[in-house]
Amino acid sequence: MSRNINFKHRVAVVGAGMTLFRRRLLETPQELAWLAAKQALEEAGLALKDIDCVVIGSAPDAFDGVHMKGEYLADGAGGWHKPVVRVYVGGATGVFTPIAGWWHVASGLCRKALVVAEEKMSHAAKPHPQYVFRYIWDPIVEKPLNPNLIWIFAMEMHRYMYKCGVKKEDIALVSVKNKRNACGHPSAQLCDPNITVDDVLKSEVLVWPVQRLDVSPVSDGAAALVLADEAEARRITDTPVWIKGIGFTLDTTHWTNRDLAYPEYVRRAAEMAYRMAGIDNPRKQIDVAEPYDPFDYKELHHMEGLGLAKKCEAPILTREGVTQRDGDLPINPSGGLLGVGNPIAAAGLMKVAEIFWQLRGEAGARQVKKPVYTGLAQAWGDLMQAGTVIVLGI
Amino acid sequence: MTKPVNPRGTPIKEAEAVGIEFPVVGKARYNYTTGEALGVFLAGLKQGRILGTVCKRCGRVFVPPRMYCSYCFRPVDGWVEARDEGVVVTAVASYIEATRARAEKARVVGVIKLEVPGYKFDDHFFPGIMHYICVDDEAVKSMGIFGMRVRARWRPVEQRVGSITDIECFEPAGP
């Protein structure tokens, strides 16, 4: 039974929209935000005048190369002469944005909120968008070692492989599944219907054990949702999708002091969301999930943190086909970040949109085989720190 | 019908991009303060010592040091000296630079769990730092590096400046 009783209003998702995800798009960040926001409004059958509040999500300002990115994006996101806020928790931002939208509506502050996430990584052109990430490291004890962002992922992946006895072949299966799934997604950047484990294992070695096809790409893109309280939602649509639970936590930046094999930051966020949604056995009660997959091992890691698999069990479920679109627990049917692309905040929000479309039976070529009633999206960010989880249901 | 229907956006190639190029912040540089705890830590490195702080309420030892215990949310109780020796808890071999350019040669980097006389640590919270490890990348690929005992290779005293790079790397310490 749901224990979501302390909030003034139930909140529903009533519309979603997104742009293409590509390595480089012509549109400015404001234009991308507008394209996604407009599509979400149209899907909900609403106009901007119907919106009470706007919530914007975007990752480091340094990607788009515009400071005060929230204020800059507000114009394209429909956020002028209205309460507007921009939220940011690194990669976890995309799922945090609808969480912030949820509290705007659940509290009664706004009846209808527009939630917009955007990222334009291609602007950080020289020498490479990866270079921007050097500013996440500790300036005193880490940055003098001249780190590349991928180091920390490779360290987490390798520790996970060591602790759980996982082989790279097993992890590569995630990349293969997601890049194939992406072929059903009209926005996808990296659909590859013929990719094999061998392709992943033969791709350029970046930071062992991470190879190029283990990693999501650099992308531009935007995504948007429309949220509404119960009375408004019932007026707007016959098929609202309810936000049943939300959870978000942060660990400290001192990542060299803790074991990287298990994502505690995800577990705590998931427990918060499950408690609110009345979920006590996620493996049975979640029908479809979109865990965050900027790297292939991260999907496995996050499934375990979310309680969708036991510790070290996710690679086994993957090998057995349980996580395929026609499997018992479809994972990342959208194609995820590995397939659809990774415009950071927009990619997280794309996952929430995917669960919305899956639960409404509107995912078309991507629709999972089993009937689905409850779904989950999760994102992660920063120095192995931030966990954000949202549970949707019909 | 497959949602999203007709998502928009205009893909372009880098060569086609007519853009405005602008340097990040010209020649501006950050000048980070070391803070209280890390200031002492860096001064210790100059003397060839790895210092940490300890919270006597929860027993945690912090390396790199913090001036407060984040867990008990109170000031730490003082300083301890870690050995410049420990075990590798995770390590990777980097073939790229921070800029994403290919590196000339592989660089091994990892997290070293340091020993502190009089204290024992489990896998969940331990004094640990990221640093280079002077081993062949094959030791990473074979996973033989996990649990390897390593010791700091210090720069000569006259070359030390009070930086994490006063340690050149950690190298195998033998059994």
C-alpha cells in the first residue's frame, strides 16, 4: 500500500517531448529547450499560458559555455514572469528535475508545471568536452595528477569486476542490448542493430577496463515533461501516469575512502522512493526500469543498488536475457544513454519520458512485451555521490 | 505510433559548424586555498610524511584529512601519521590524457588504502588516496594489482614543493 499520504496533491505526468539526440545539433540551447518543451505541451494539449511553474535541469554550465544557464534557458523553457528554478546534481540532474517538479505540484504551490532539461556538450569543443570534467576533481589532492573523468569510472568498474568476479564480456552485453534497443527510438544517436560483444571488446581502449563502446557518447539534446495535480490531470487526459515515489540522496565527495563496488548512493535514494510508493519487493513490483547507463557496467551496478538484482547478480540476469525488452524485467528499453545518447540532464529526463510512454503503451517499436503498470527511472551523478530515483505508476 | 513522434533538431558535422570560438577565461587562473586540514597535509608531504586526522567518537581516520568528522559532525580530535605503504583497492590503466588525446604511454592509477599503526580498517571506510602506481599495465589487465602492497616513491627532498606530486607514485613493496 502506498504511504504517500503526507502530501497535499497526487502528481501526474501528462505529456512528454524531446529533440533528436546528436553529437552536434545546429540549434542553440534555448532553441533545443523550446523544441522539447513545445512538444511536451502539445502532447498534453496545453499552451504556455496554462503553466504555473517551470523547473529547469542542466548539468555544468561549462558544457554549454553559458553561466547562469538556468536563467539563460528560461526563455526557451517558457519560464518568464513565472516561478522558475534550475536544479543541478551532476549526472543525476535529469531525474532530479521532475523530482523538483513533483514537489512544486505536490505542495500545492503550482497546479501545472513544465519540466525541461537541456545539455549542449558540443559547445565545449576544444580540446574535447571530456576536458570540462577536470573541474569536478578535488583541486588540492586530485587535480595535480591531471585526471581524466573516465579514470573514476574505470576504477569503479574494475573494483566491481574484482569484487563480483564479472568479466568484460558480461558487461559488454549491456552495451550491445542498449545500442540495439535504441533502433526503436526516433531520437537515437547510436542505434546499431548488428553490434556484437566482440565489437565492444575490440573498440579503442580508453582507460582499462573501459573501452570506447562501453561509454555513452557526447551529445546535444533536450527533453521535457508536463506535470499536473490530480484534478488538472483528470481534465487533461484519460491516461495520467502518477508519480508514486521520489528519492534523492548525496554521499560525500571523499570517494577514495569508500568501497566503490556497491552504489550506496543509489540504494538510499531507492529506499526513500520505495517507501513512498509502498514498494517492498522491487524485483517483483517494478515492471520496467530505466537505470542510469552512461557506462555499460553502471546499468548492472545500479540495478543492484535499486534492489532489482541481488549484489553481483545483475550480470547473470543480463546473460540470461531477463533484462531484454521481451524479458521478465526489461531494463533500458529506450536504448539508454549508450544507445539514445547522453546530453546529460536531457538523457536522465529522457528515461522518465520513456517510462511514461511505456506505461501508456505509447512506446511503439520499443514497447516491452509484458504488461507494465509500475516503472522506475534513476540517475546518478558527481564523484560517485548523487542518486535520484522516481517511481511512476498507472 | 512510436513516441516521441518526429523529434526535431538539425544534426551538423563539425566541419559545417559555423560558430563563434571563445577562450574559456582567457589567461585567468584559479588560485585554490588549501584550507586548514589539507594545508597541514601538504606541509607533511614536503617532509615525506602522510598525515591524517582522527575522530575519537567514531574511530574514523581521514586521509586525506578533514578538519571535521563528516559523520559525527564535530571537530576531529587530532593528527595521526599513516605509513607511506598500503594495498591497492582498485586500479586502472589510462591510455588517454585529460584532453582525451592518446597518451604516449599507459599510466596506471588507482586508490591505495593506507596503513595507520594502531588502527584497523574494513572495506567500507578507510584512509585512501588516489595516485599513480608505477607498475606495468599488464598488472592491471591481469587484475594481479588488486591487493598488491605498494609503497610511496618520494621525490628527492630538494624537489618537494608541498603537493600530492611530492610522491612520484606508489611502487610494489614486496610481500
